[in-house]
Amino acid sequence: MLEKLLLQLFKKLEKEKDNDNKTKNGNSIYFVEKVLEEKFGKSNYISARALKEYYDKYVERKENKAGEPSSELKNLIAQYLGFENYHNFEESNKTTKKESSKIKNSKVKSASIISAILLASSVISYNIIFKSEDCLGWRVNHYEKIECLNDFQNPLLKDVDIEIFKKVAVNDSTIFFKYGKPIVWYGKSPNGEMEYFNSRGLHPETMDELKPITKYIMSKYIQNGK
């Protein structure tokens, strides 16, 4: 049922008119900032990265350290989807045994077809190097599309708006806030140095979630020149 809940959540987030970044990471950020913080008044309730990891685990079946969403979070998501609570969502999305059997058989058939296609492809292309233009490379302060020698797409391309995301230099005259909200995010490089970015997201080298700038960070690292 969590798979259905998160799948419906991200589908609805993609349809939000003021959601300018309809990637998995962009949808997570929108839910945290626009839905949880502004609509439900839940400031700093959950990180966008944590929400994305729930989606990865329960929808895309990727192994990670994400546990199960709390009961309150499930209720909040259900309410955003138009239900009274998560229990009401469960009741409305139950399937009969007959329907469940049909879905299961359909999945088995689909998996068999996909396996057959992959097997045939591997035989045909045994000595072929697959090329894709969907890989990303971090170049000093921005992402660039690069040619890669992989069978799969670089997942970063789905989660990062490479036209916007940049590392920026900051100083005392930099504008850090707009309408009271931070417009600069920070994180530490692999060497432990403070680095700053113009958009929320993951650090391109450490993959740690960037944090919004605060007056404390400005005072400690920027105004003091550290």
C-alpha cells in the first residue's frame, strides 16, 4: 500500500502548476517546502532526500537505509491526496483477491517478456559498447552532459536541473535571502571545505543533501573569512 501512496503522491506533485522542477528530487523538494511547510505548517519535518529515499525503496524497489514512513507522514500524504487519513486511503485502494491475482499474473507475464528481451539484447550486443548522452559530469561549478560507456542512464540526470544548479562564490555582498527565505545552500567538499550553491539539492561530489544558508553559517564561515 505504501507503493500506491508514494506513487500517487509523486504523480500529483508532477501536476502542480507552480512546480518548476518535475524530477524526482524536484517533486520531493516541492512537497517539503510547499505542502508540508506552507500548507500543513510542518517546518523542518522531513528532508527532501528522505522522502526521495522512501520513493526509491517502496516504488522503485531500490535497497537503501530508509525505514517505514511515520504514521503522521502517511496521514499527511493521504490528506494531500484528498483522503481523511492513511486508513481511509487504504480502504479506498483495496483490491479484491480476484483483482490481485490478475495483477500478479500480469506482472509475471511482463517480467517474462522483459527478461526475454534483455536476454536477446545481451546476445546481439555482446561485443557492443552501449553509448548514452544521458550521463552527467561535474565541471568545476556546474553539470555538463557527457557521453558515457554504460548500459544505463545516469540517475542524476533525472534529479538535477543542470541548467540551474551551480556552485557559486560568496562574500559579504552576496544576497543570501529573498523574501525571508534562503536562496543559497551549502555543503562540505570531500576535503571538508565549505562550498555554496544556488539551488537546493545534493552535493555533486559527496551526494550529501545541501543545507539552506543561515545567519550563523554566514557569520562563522563567510564574514570571518573561513
